[in-house]
Amino acid sequence: MARVLCKGIEKSYGDVRVVRSLDLEVADGEFLVLVGASGCGKSTTLRMVAGLEAITAGQLLIGDRVVNDVAPRDRDIAMVFQSYALYPHMTVRDNMAFGLTLRGVAKAEIEQRVGVASTMLGLNDLLDRKPAALSGGQRQRVAMGRAVVRQPSVFLFDEPLSNLDAKLRVQMRLEIAKLHKKLGTTILYVTHDQVEAMTLADRIAVMHEGVLQQCAPPQVIYSRPANTYVATFIGSPAMNLFAVQRQGTRLVGSGLAMDLDPGEIELLCGDETELTVGIRPQDWRPAPSGSTPDATLQVDVQEPLGSETFVFGELLGANRDLLAGRDLITQQRADSLVILRLEAGFGGHQGPAIGLHIDRQRLHAFDAKGVRLNKNTSEPTLG
Amino acid sequence: MAGSGHGSSGVAPTGWQAMLPHFLLIPVSVITLYPVLYVIKLALSGTSGATASAWPWPDHPSLDAFAKVALRTDAHGTWLFGRQLLNSLIVSGATTVLGIVLACTAAYAFARFEFPGRRAGLLGFLATQMFPGILTLIPLYVLIQKLGLLDSMLGLILVYSTTAIPFCTWTLKGYFDTLPKEIEESAIIDGATRLQIFVRIILPLSAPAIAVTALFSFMAAWNEFVLAYTFLSQEAAYTLPVQIRNYVGDKDVQWSLFAASSLIAAVPVMALFYAVEKHLVGGLTAGGVKG
Ligand SMILES: Nc1ncnc2c1ncn2[C@@H]1O[C@H](COP(=O)(O)OP(=O)(O)O)[C@@H](O)[C@H]1O
Ligand SMILES: [Mg+2]
């Protein structure tokens, strides 16, 4: 087993910088998920670690060895491709044994290792089939088996589940988690799916346009996003952002008008006056009758799901252009509908507008550039 | 029908509608097959010659022409037909093997590696295919003569390879380009060298394409006439097409021998076609990536 350390890694195609000065460490035995929108440079990063792509600048270490110029086969890694990339003309058994045969491992040991892996992955009945005679999920398992038998010190996964249907994806996700628990091997796992990231990762690294935005455990990524990009990328439905001004202990703007305690506001935004606050859908409550609401939502659509209800709409008095003018990097369009996630029986709201209170403890504040300000956010309830 | 919600797809047509295509197809088949039938008629007409009727069946079927063609010997008693058949087999076989072996490796390099001259090389190969072969007849004759390879199989093999190799290279490169890169990348990570990838992954996956390319290359050499007719002057060195042509001399036209030898020459190609037919369907890579 071994760690993977990227020191200022760069990748350019001509003038296009696809990965920019990436500093990232996958600790020994860690399951690190690299997540980001399509085209942000995840696969490129993984392929540089695998040795399939030359590194433009920076240093890559696996274990304690600089491997920039080491051939893939000597890096002691195994990779699972999005497209599985099985050898179509070989049986499942030969697919798994191929790497070991090339390395001159003894026949008996190959047999034994293939046996262990195929038992672990439930492939025992399929060993003599060719890939064409397997379902998507089975091919995925063979691809994993092929990596497992090699007993590498690092596993690399490139969106291994994105070709599977939703149900299989959940099942395979669990199997990958089990696999990591059992083997304890270092894993660098690439996906664009935040659910995979949140459920599998020891730590998540969020990437955007070739730049690492934040690398932290899932709970931290969720509850203390480092900037507006991470804030809107992780969490579903996404966090809404509002451009506000601080006036004393009040935050005003975009349809919000809320009073905070002096201590609260200090922790939230320091001495910044123009800021962007982020509110997750579940951090709103209907305001009790008689109290002054922090905001009023003009309801467009309600979606009762039984256990909870999603409410979509616009805040009264909102000027969403203000936020769009701030030029923040976000995953969502800044002027998209406000989303609330309320309890199923939140009052049987019928009218066109709801008065709302906001959980002060769970406010996120960002400066004009979208960098996180507040230090106070409480530990999360994962949603 | 137009505008109604009921398409006729999935419902078998009945009555005269079902017959209509056949009324069209039967005449077309007759037109296509008639010349072939006529050749068969000529071949079966025996050595006495065919009657001039248009009916494609001989009045007195006989295998004399086949026997005469197949048993032909020269003044020294050498079995000429056997000799010429062997010439044809060796020349076509060697051209194919040489073409495929060199083209496989060249095509893989063109398909996978970046190197100086890659584009120029590919275009050069394409350019040689665009000119009619007859253009190169005289320069080739001079070359072959200087090399002392007139009337030799080696000369013919070399000449045929100049067209076979570019053709095979382009065809195979086209196929290699369709093989998913990830399969090779996973082999690289599994620890395979380029040579191992080529031999253990690419070649097995390309078996159908190689078989088809080999077939075309073999057929081209087997049927080639102009170059062979130019470079070969001794009967013992002839390939079959040259001999076939010789049955239709200036003074002496032996149509039945011409027809019989043509049919005999067609047999190996038909056998080969039959042998690789299942590969023509292809599809060996199914299941390797996605699904
Ligand atoms: N060989 C290449 N030449 C030029 N640009 C490339 C090449 N490979 C990838 N890119 C670009 O690099 C960016 C990142 O690609 P990739 O790492 O595959 O993204 P991801 O895996 O995050 O979806 C994309 O914008 C893509 O267009
Ligand atoms: Mg990718």
C-alpha cells in the first residue's frame, strides 16, 4: 500500500491548461474521491497518476518514489475504466489473469488469486464466459476483479458506475465500499456524482476548471464549503445564494431581511459588508404566525414527496440580478428558483406566499469573490 | 395510406403485393446470371465447340474441355496445368502473406503512434492506390528486367506487393482506429509491452478484418492479368489468367477451353470466400467496452 502525492501537478494541451498546479495527497489506505463537473480535468488527473498521460509540470509521488517518468506497469497501480475496457476475446478468467500472466506469476498462485477475487465479487459462475455474454453490472465486476487480483498498492477508478442503471449503481457503490473496507488499499476515485462522492469518500476533493477547490471529509465539504462553487456543487437540491448587505446586525437584500445577534454576525461575516449568503433548502422553517419573517416566498410549485415537501418560488422583493452581477463561480445559475425542503405537514400551506425563518446556525457567508467567511457553522445533518 | 395512422410496417403484405418484388427481381437475376450460365455452357460444350444459340445449356454436355485443360502437358511431358496452378497459388499466397504481415505492423504504427512523416506516409500510400496500375507498367518492367526477375515468381510477388501493401495498410488502419483505446490502456496498466499488446490484444481482435483484407489481397493477385502477361513469357512460368488468355489466340480461338479454365480458376477463390464468410459479419469486439 502507498500514498499518492501530487506536488504542483500541471497538465496543458498546447495553450490550454487542463489541470492547474494541483496539490493533493491521498493518504495510505485512504479512499479519496475526486469530484467535479464534466470536463473539469478529473480523468486527466487520474490518467497522469496512472501514467497514461505525461505530466506537464510538477512532481508525482507514489509511496516515496517520484514516478513522473516511471512506466504505468512499474507504478504498482490498477485502474478501472468507465467503459470497463475488458479484453473482448478473453474469458472472464483470462481477463483477470492477464496482468498476472504478463508478470510471470506462478500458475497456481494466479489460480488462487483469481479464485479469491471471483468469490469476493460473485463471479464464480461466469469465469468461462466472454465479456459479450455478461450484463453491464457483471462486466463492471470483472473490471474490478481484474484490478483486485493484481494486489496493487493503489486503485484508480474513473467513473466506474456511470454506465450502470440507477439501481445497479447503488448496489455496486456498496460493493466498492465493502471492497475498500476489506482490502484497505489506497483508492483514488473519480466521479461527477456527488452522491457517490459523499457516500464513498474518506475525503472529497472538489475540482473546477482544472483547479482544486477544496479537499476535506464529506461532512466538512457539506457544512463548511470553502467557496460558492463547492457550496452549490455539493448538496441536492443545491444551496441557494443571495446577495446581501450588512447593516449593523441586520442582513438585507435579495428579499431577505434578518436580524442577528452581535456575536452571530461577527462570526458570520467579520467586518465584510457586501456579502453573499448561502442557505440550504432544509434550513428554512415556516415562520410562526405573529412573528416577523426573515423572508417571504412567492410559491410557484409544491412537490409533496410524502416524507417531505419541496417548495419552489421567488422571495418577495428579490432582485436576483444583484447576485448575477457579483460574478461568483457557482455550479447553479445564480438566479435560479429558491428551493425549500420542508416537513411533509408543514402547515398545509394553501396561499400564494409563505413567511419564512432561517436557521441562523446554518447560514453560509461568502465574500465578494465567493470565498467562505464564517467560522461558526455547526456540524451538519447530512441530507 | 398517406396520412392515416396505420403504418403497414410489421404486417406481412399479401397477394399480388407479395409477388411484386419477385416480378422485378427475377429479370434482374436472369440478367446478372446469364453470362455466368453462358460460360458454363461453353465449358460443358466439349472440345468440338458450342452452337451459337442463346440458350445457356449445351446440346451435348461433356467434360472434355475440363479434362483437356487440366491434363495439359508440354513437349517434355511437364504437367503445365499443375505447374501454372502452383504458380498462381504461390504468387497470390506469398503476396497476401507479405502484404498482411507488413501491413499489420505498418497500420498499427499509423493508427497509434505520432511520428515525423506519418501523414506523408499515409497520403503516399493512398496516392499509389489512386493511379491505374497500368501507368506503372513500363517503369516496373524496366526495374524487373534489370533485377533479372522476368519470368520469375519473386518478381511478380514484389510487383503485386507494391499495390497489396498500401491497400492492406489502409484497410487495417481503418479497422485499428475503431478499436477502443481503453482496451490497450488497460493492457498497458496490466503490464503489457507494445509488442505484447499488438500480438495478444490487437491481432486477435482484428482477426475478422485481417481475414477479409487477406481475401481481397489474394483475389487481386489471383485474378491479375496485365502485369503477369507482361512479365511472363514462358508457359511454365504462367499464372492461370495468362494461360486462360492464351486459349483465345489470334488464329485459334478455343472458347470452351477458355471457359473451362476460367471456371477452374474461380474455384479456389470461391472456397476462400466460403471459409472467411463467417468473419465478414465481424463483431469480435462486442462486450469489451460498455454494452
Ligand atoms: N488529448 C486532449 N487534447 C486536448 N484537450 C483535452 C485532451 N484530453 C482532454 N482534454 C480537455 O481537458 C479537459 C478535461 O478533460 P477530462 O480530464 O477528461 O475531464 P473530466 O474527466 O473531468 O470530465 C476537457 O476540457 C477536455 O476537453
Ligand atoms: Mg472523465
